[in-house]
Amino acid sequence: MQKIAYFATEAGIPTELTHVRGSYGPFSAELKPLLARLANNGLLREHRHGRMFLIQPGPTYDDAVKTFGDQLNSWKPMIDRVADLLLRVRTDQAEVAATALFAARQLSRSGIEAPTEMDILNSVKEWKQRRKPPLEDEEIAGAIRQLNMLRWFDARPSDDLPLPYDELAAV
């Protein structure tokens, strides 16, 4: 949920969440109490499924959609953008993608108007240098290129970006 909330915030949905660098990517301490409030009001249900938690619509979800439908419709392009991105990545890749987007945003805020893809890669590697197991450069590079192509940020392409080998590209 942290990654979904981060992408939703960056897409322009007014979540009112503040994100900081966390061990597993962008993190908002405000999210857990918000999820508890949504669960307490029956908007969602959360239950354990192996090592993961599943979050599903709760019994009052349909009524909330009817009540707040106009507001939800105004966010539809942003919701669709987040859904499109998350359909393209596995759960484990969402951490890398969110981290890359956060790093790109930080570089832009620091005065670098259009960082290079390698600037972003180096920022992610610096942030994640103690991660066990470490992130592979190719995994980070693939996320950066994908986010750049999908226009989540505007980075100058880097010829030396260590992209994963694609068998189809060799054909």
C-alpha cells in the first residue's frame, strides 16, 4: 500500500500524505492510521495471506463510491495512470520503481532540471547501498527507463544505462 499511495500522490491525487526515504522506498507514517480509519469505517478489509496482507473493498465501499462518485471521477485519469503503471510491474518491482521516482523528484527539487537516467541510478544506489540483498543495477535501470518512457519524470536518456539484456532486441 505504501507504493500505491506514493504513486497516487505523485500522480496528483490529493492524498495529503508526506513521503520520506524509507528502507523499502518512499514511506508515509500517515498511511497506517489512514488505513485503520478506512477499515474501521468498513471501506476496506485487510487480512493476512501468507507473508502478505491483502486489502480488499469492505462492506461500505459501494455506498462510498455512490456518495463520492463525482470526486472519484475527477481523479479517474490519475487513478488510471497509477493502475497502468502497477499493471506493468510485479510487487517486488514496485519498490524499485517508487524509489527511482522518489530519487528523480529529489534530484529535480535540488535544482537539476532534467537529471540523466544515470543520475537517478546513482541516487537510488546511494540510497539503497545497505539493502540486503542489494538491488541489481539492471533492475534499477529497467525501472528508470520504464518510468521515463511512461513520462513519470523527464530524465535525459543515458547511453551507458546498464539495461537488462533483452533477447528480443538481439533478433
